[in-house]
Amino acid sequence: MKKIGFIGTGVMGRHMVRNLMKHGYAVSLYTRTKRKAEELLAEGAEWKETISELAREADVVITIVGFPEDVEEVYFKEDGILNNASGGTVFIDMTTSSPELAVKIAEAAQRNGQAALDAPVSGSDVFAEAGKLTIMAGGEPSSFEKVRPVLEAMGENVVLQGPPGAGQHTKMSNQIAIASTMMGVVEAITYAEKAGLDPAVVMSSIEHGAAGSFSLSKLGKKMIGNDFEPGFYVKHFVKDMGIALASAERMELPVPGLRLAKEMYEELMENGGENEGTQALYKYYKWKAEGNV
């Protein structure tokens, strides 16, 4: 499994490609905008002009694109992955997408003599750069074991969660937990400020107690420092929450925390924050708290 085709070189993807190359894999790339791949091409990746060309020549095809509709397009269109990859090729979709689409891809791949895993990731761009992503996989155990070394080149917590779709369901659980946590972090920091405390000093205490979390320790520091550069885009988090909410509704599961967080992030998007990091909720919350909305 030495020849890997990789589609999508955004905030996370570019670091994942670098780690694959560090582990000795030959990586070919396709993105809609070649300019986004130029650094990786200079570092040894190979450019492919079309998805079909990439798919034909790869043992493994990895995708990490923006939205479920992008996933559907790259897999199912006439010159896409499924119609052009050879039998025996393994597909790994690492986009956060819908569980239903993951099942659809896996069933189509099986009919073609191929295999597909849904393997979304958790962790910021910092974790992607360090090769320490959490990878939640769904698919057949034999296919998972076949590409485990590929996944372990990009992540250190790599777990098969169950059959096709299970990786995406696990990622939805992850995003539901983060959604309410982010609201709590924003409120906690703002409360400390209103009480006349130094929020950085407050955080040095509470991040080591029961309130500790990645959102508090990493993104909380960015909030205090007014650093809203994206490690993970607001627009992508809203997309993820929408998928999670739709899945919860199909299961008739009430998720009030998720629903409220999604509404707040949608307001942030409507006010120009779609391309900021998720920690920008702090800025918008303070703006609202000061009576600007």
C-alpha cells in the first residue's frame, strides 16, 4: 500500500500529506486549486490533473474535503473515484460527513470489488502537524487492518468503531461534546472578566481541575489573546453540527445543548465570522453581552 492518492490539502490535509511522505509513502495530489498544493509538490508530492487519473494509479485514495456534497461529487461523478479506481483499492474518507453517505460509499465500493472506510479525525491543525490526530474509523475489519499503517502515519489514537458509518457517528458524538463545551468556555472566561479577575490566572487554576479540556486550555488561551485565526473554521463546525442535529432527529434524540450552540455559531457566521476559528464565538458572545444585538 505504498501509492496514496490524496484529495484535499486544506488546513488539516496539508499536514497529513507531509506525515504520509515522512513515513515513506508516495503521495499524489488533486485539489480544485493547484496553487494550494504547490508547497507539497515542492516537497515531493506528485500532481494529478484529474481525480480519475489519481484514482487509477493509487493503492489507497484518501479524501478530506469540505462538505458532504463535495464528498458525494468526488466519489460518484462519472470521472470520480469509484468509477476509475481499480479493484482492491481502499478508499478512506476523512471528511466529517454524514453516516448515511459513508454507508452509500462503502456499498458502492463493495460492488466494485473495492473497499471504503469512513475515518473522520479530531484534533486541531497542531495535532495534524504532529501526526497525533484521533482517527475514528468505520468499515470492515480486514480493510481497516490493511490500511492501519497509513492511518497511524497521521494519527496516534486510531480506533475501528464498527461497520460503515460508525466513524461518522463517533465524530458526531465528538462534535456534540465540543459544541456545549465551547459555550461553557466562552461564558467562564467572560464571567471571570466581569468579576474583575485576570482570566489567564483563572484559567491556570481551572484547566487543571474538573473543568479541564482541550477547548479550555488551547482555545481558551486564544480567546484571551484575541487570536481568532482558524485551526478549525466556524463554517465547518456549523456544517458538522447540522449533520449531528439531523442524525439526532432521525434517532428521535433531543439535543438542546447542540441546538443552542448551532444557533449561536450561525449568528456568528451571519455577522462575518464564517472563516474565523471556532474560538471566535468568544468575541461574538462578548459583543452580544455588551448589548450590541
